[in-house]
Amino acid sequence: MVSKGWKLSPETRAKMSASKTGRKLSAETRVKMSARVVLPETRAKISASVRGIKRSAETRAKMSAWQIGKKLSAETRAKMSASHTGKKRSPFSPETRAKMSAWQIGKKRSAETRAKIGAWQIGKKLSAEHRAKISASNTGKKQSAETIAKKIASHTGKKRSAETRAKMSARVVSPETRAKLKAYANKPEVLEKSRERRLHLVFPTKDTELEKKLQELLKANNIQFTKHKPILGQPDIFIEPNICIFADGDYWHGWDYLQGKDYSNEPKFNNEYFENKIKYDQGITTGLEAKGYKVLRLWKHEVYKEPQKCLDRIQALL
């Protein structure tokens, strides 16, 4: 072709663009263009001519800017969707997948975009084949400590609406699904991971007033300690090398019950509850001592009324 390799001046390109701006094709013309059939040989030539072409950063930026804010009509979107339905694309190369992944990293979507994505997913059912692929791609994948921390933080203190809670409550899980979930949760490796993860979770998330009082007592006497060490029972105070101190509330850990207070008429926190709680605490103490730790349990009334005696007991273990 005579024009092959020619470059149009900016003025010429501007004129061509202006001549088409606002131009509306007649319905007849659009029908003709839509009905036009491009031969397979022609499509192959077009595809081959553009394959491997690398556009400059400037060109890519212009193409991107041209698309920003552009809204496709519902009709156009429906046509695009229909043209892709049932189509199987050849898998992307590892290099292409890596580029796509890097492009997404750190990308922040607006609240509006996130809402649209969420609404688009509601009620969508994935095929068994699709679910199997997702499961296979995640099997053996280990998330970083940073990612896990972000996930926990994103759910901490999150309150779901009454509507969401009602939907979750009404959701029916089939017996087969429940059996699968139970079998998975009882796997030895899953149980071990759950135990390890639980050791690093602090409940409640903030120190209680009793714990703060005990911490102040130790700081005032220059005793170094760490809080909530991730070992059996997660001691409130840990002093190297092996001293575990628990600050037990009089009510919650059963001191009042041991003094003869009757809770038999209470629906939940009754006598049976406190008996189980006391046994649980004893089990933690026994388990830690069997591992070579020194365990000291201090009641709330002791810390508040006799802080010096509590300090003496701690220093005796040092």
C-alpha cells in the first residue's frame, strides 16, 4: 500500500477526529455494518498484523485516559456478555499472569466500585468445576502473618446489620456440607493450626482493670514482664524464664462460688458453670506445671486489698 508507514500530522488527526465527533450513523448504516461479514482469512491477517505490537507508555496512557468515565449502554454490555458466554480462552502464560497480578497489587477501589462488585456477586452460584478449580488453586497456599493480621483486624468489632444476620440465620446448610465441614475441622493438622492461632488471640482484646493494676505494681518495682504469652492458658503476666501469673476475677473465676454463694437459679452462669470454670483453671495450672512452669494465681480482692503480699509472692518465685 502507498500509505503504509505514513504518519499523519497532529493537525490532520485532529481534523479527522473533529469530523467524526458527534456524528451519528443512520440506523440503516449501523445495520449494514453489523451485518458485514469479515472472512476468517481477513480476521487472521488483522490478528497477525497487531500481534506482538508494543505500544509506548504515552500511547497506553492516552488509551487509558480515553476509556476513563466512558459508560457502555446496557445493550452494549449485554452484547459483549453474550459474545463471551461459553467461550473458552487459552490459558494466560505465567509471564502474563504475573503482570496481571502485579498490576492489581496495591490497587484501591472506591466504595462505589466495591458496592457494585458485592451486588454483582449476590446470588451468583459457581459451578462445581469452578469451585474445584478455586479450591485447588488455594490448597497448600500459606498466607503471610501480615495478611492474617489484616483479616482479623477487618472483622474485629464489625457489626452486621439485622438484615444480614437474619439472612445468615435463615441460610440452610445441607447435611452433606455439614459433614464435610466437620470432617475438615477434625483433621489433626487443622486442629493443631486452630490451637496455635488461638494462642495468639487475646480475649478480651483490651486489658482489664485488674490486669492493669497488676501491671502497674510490677512496673513500680522494676519487674520486667510480657503480657498474654502465647502458651497454654495464655498467662496474663509472664516473667522470664518460666513464671506464669493469672489475675482472676472473684466472680468470673469462682471465688464467690467457693465462698458458698449459690447461683443455682441463674440460667447461664449457674453453679455448674462455675464448677466447670474452676476445673478448667485447675487443668491449665496442672498442664503448665507439668511443662516446668511456675504458676501463681492472684484473686482480684488480693490485688486490690493486699498488693504488697501479692508482690512478695511474685518476688519469691523470681
